[in-house]
Amino acid sequence: MAVVGMMMGLLMMAIQYIRESARIVHCTSHLAQIGHSLSNHHTAKTHLPHAVKWKGMGEPLGKGKNPPGTFDYVSLHKGTDKLYSNWIIEILPFMEEENVWTMFKRQSPIGDTIHEDARSIDIAVLKCPSDPHNDEDNHFQRDALVKDKGYARANYGMNGGTNKYCLTNNADPKKAAACKDGFTVIGQDMEKNTTAIWGSGIGGLNKTFNFGHFSNGISNTVAVEELMAGSHAIDRRGVWALGFPSSSITICHKEGPNSNVEDVINGCDEIYAIIGKSTIPCAAGINKHKRATARSHHKDGVHVLMADGSVHFINDEVESKVWDRMHRRDARDGDDLIDLNFE
């Protein structure tokens, strides 16, 4: 009986391994398809998509101390939504999802009710089968007070850059001097006239790049990487139609993949109150969006899509300087280019 039990245990482990291997094949295949779509977008438009498109100047919340994109106006009930598109919406026509793309009205923000049907569509290629929380029964509820079809989940985020969360050209000289390796902003009055923000990644807020900007080389630069879908309806991680960090963008994550830092700074209390303690750092729906790292349910690492279209598995133990360099399209003065030598 003991031998039979041991054999059954080994058989179950083998079955689980085979199933996860099959899920990984689909996960990497989906990333490769996204890479093909990005390449086609670049060919057609001569540039990669925006990480997020935003309308309405500046960020009045917080008296201009935070850049646009930090707050979600819909979740906070603070007026009109400023999000009009993001990189996934922009590549829909190149993913054979023209029908979904035409459902979005470019003159209206994503939060408008006319987009409810579009943003709630579950798109298979945007999901990694290894994630147990990305199904149609766990849509994100952006406005916790209004129950609707919600926002469908996804598992892939654009590389927005591993930069420090500060602005290198802040209007305050002291703050600007203290900000090394921060984000660049057009419009120094954060409350009134900020029009674009970008870091070391492949796209920014109201900012696009083309392959000519990749002095690090497109084969050495991460374009898209895995994200975990939120485990609760008010956890905004892994949401394809939202252009927020942790929803469809990664930023400020020098620590590496699957790190033990929160995906949204000061964003765990509300989630803990609802679902209890979690071993996975959480992301509340109503807090500041200042950081988001690559995460997955795979063992020991995440898959990344490089700008050249290749897909690779990066171990959680990757050196932080290598991880940081992989997320920089441009070489800084004094930097050594890293040849990753993927096997």
C-alpha cells in the first residue's frame, strides 16, 4: 500500500508538471504573438504604441505633487476619467481583434459607459493559463460602488522603465537635483500643464518611441513582461484596458521579478481587510500608482518579451544590475552594454 501510495504521488506530480508545461507553452506563445503585433504596429505607424494616452492637462490632485497617471479618477470619484487608451488597445487591430478595437470611441475616456462591452471582453492571447485569477468571473470593478461588467483581466505589461519614482526636470531645483535616474516630464507645473512622462522603458504617458531610440539594442531590451492578475474584484493588477502601473505597465522595479515589494505603494490595507493576509504583495484599487513589478505563478521566475520579438524566462535570482539594464532602451553615459547571451 505504501508503494502504491508513493507511486500515485509521483504520478500526480508528473501530471501537474505536464499540465504546467503545457500552460507555459501557451503563455510564451501568447507573448510571441504580442511581439508580432508590436512589430506590425511599428511597421505601420513607424513607432511603438503609447504606454497610456491621457487627456486633460496636469494632475490637480495632490496639488501637483504627483505626475499624471498616479491617481484613478473613477475609483476616487474625483471627476472625469483622463484615460483614453493604452498600448494594448492600440495594438488590437494588429492582433486580429479589429472588432474589439472598433468598439472603442477614441473621443471618449475608457471609463465611459459606452465602453463597458469592449473593456469587459476576455481576450485569450492576453492571458497566461498559469494564472488562476484571470478568468471571466474575476473582472476588475473600477468603481466599487457601481457593479457592471467590469474590466477583463490580462497578464502582460509594457516595460515603462525601472527608473526611480521622481522627476529629473522638476520645477523645484532642489528636488530635481536629488532625483537621479528619475522620469522625464514635459511641462514643469504638475498641477496645470504636464503633457508627457517617460522613463527608460519602451513607451510612456503620451509618449512613443521607435526602434531607432534603442541604443541598448532591441534584442537586449524588455518590451513586455508578465503580470499577475488581481485575486479580488477591487485589485487592479492585470487589466488590459487600463493604462495604470500593475494593470498593463511595469515601472520602478529595480528589485527584480516577483520581489517582495508592494505593487502599489501603501496599497495593501484595503485588500487585507477584505480577503485577509496574502503571500503575494497586493494592489488596492484606490491608492497611488507608483510601482509595479513583473510577477507570475511560474516557479522561480517570469517570461519576458524582448523588443526583437524573442521570449525568454528570467529567474528571480537575476542580478539587479542586469534586470535594470534589460529595461533600458537607451545606454546612459558610463554604462556598459550587456550582452544577455540567451540560450
